Amino acid sequence: MASSRLKYMSLGVLVFQTTSLVLTMRYSRTLQSEGPRYLASSAVVVAELLKILTCVLLVFKEHSYSMRALNSILRQEIAHKPIETLKLAIPSGIYTLQNNLLYVALSNLDAATYQVTYQLKILTTALFSVSMLGRRLGVYQWLSLLILMTGVALVQWPSESTSAAEKEALSAGSQVVGVTAVLVACCSSGFAGVYFEKILKESKQSVWVRNIQLGMDQNVFSIIILSVMPPTPF
């Protein structure tokens, strides 16, 4: 009973977090202000720093809040194993690209269209799981993915009843750019997620340690993007 209640609670928190994140990102990218907007890559760096901090706290908790054990784990698993950290360069680079593309998408699409279209990552993750991990999907699973594709296609179908105000708002940002950014992000999310899962299965390291390594690599890529990009935000 307690486990069932925890599942529903986790589902509710996940739905709230996902919805509030999309709405906040959309609002911040379309807010009319006199000064320039923040850089998307800067937001990605801050998010990854917070993720690293959270994972460090979880490792700290796993080892009974012992600073000595935490220092030992970080030194042995990260500082003394740079090759293990480099193994995550591929998914971290893809995740960095994906996170920046999501800001581009939300700058050019409304929140509802973005949220529905981004669910295609379920399809890409399933396809990469079949091809890379050798998983098998049942008939109902393939049917569910087909219904998902149909729903996304219907959302993108142009409506003749769109008001003039909505058309004017949509013309401010290119829908083609937005949809393309979402589709590329879906493909990158599916590949990076399955690749990361494959690394976790082949490794004896904790998932929190792996996430710290992943976050460190992502910050490196994000800093590189910040250094080569012009100061004008998306």
C-alpha cells in the first residue's frame, strides 16, 4: 500500500515538475523586456551545476553522511579514473545539444505544442532500445507508439480556425525552426538515454557517481559553447 502511494506521489511530482518547467521556460523566453534575454547555454550550465550538487548530496547520504567516505568516493571514482569520465563524453555532448535546442524550440513554439511534440522522445528511445540493447516490444507497445505518432501529427496539423492574434503571435517565431529543434532533441534524447543506460549496465559505479561525471562533461561542453557563441541569445 505504501509503495503504491509512493508511485502515485512520484507521478504527481513528475507531472508538476515537467509542466512547470516548460511553462517557466516558455515564459522566460517570450517575456518582453527592455534588456536582452539570458543565454540558453548559461541556463544549461547552472542546471548542470545544480544536478551535480544534488548527486553529491545523494552520494553523501548513501555513505551515512561521512565526509571522509564522500571524499574517498569522489577521489577514487572521478579524480583517479579520468577514462571513465571520458566514456560519457558522447552522451554528455548530445545532452548539451539537446538542452540548448529545447530553449530554441520554446522560443518558437507555444508550450502545448512543444510539450506534445517532445513526447516523440518516447518513440526514439524505444527504437534505440530495440537497436542498441536488443529489447523486444510487444504488439500493444508498438500500437501505443503508433497512437503517439498519430497524436503528435494531429497537433501539428494546421487549423483553419486559428485567430488573427494567434497567427500574428506564431509568426514572431518560426514554427519550422521550433519543430525542427524539437525533433532533433527527441532523437538526441533517445540515443543519449539508451547509450547512458548501456554504460550503467556495463559499470559497477553508482548511478549518482555516473551522473556527477555526466554533469561535469556537460558543463565542459556548455562552457565551450559559451566561449564560441556570440553574446546574442536565441
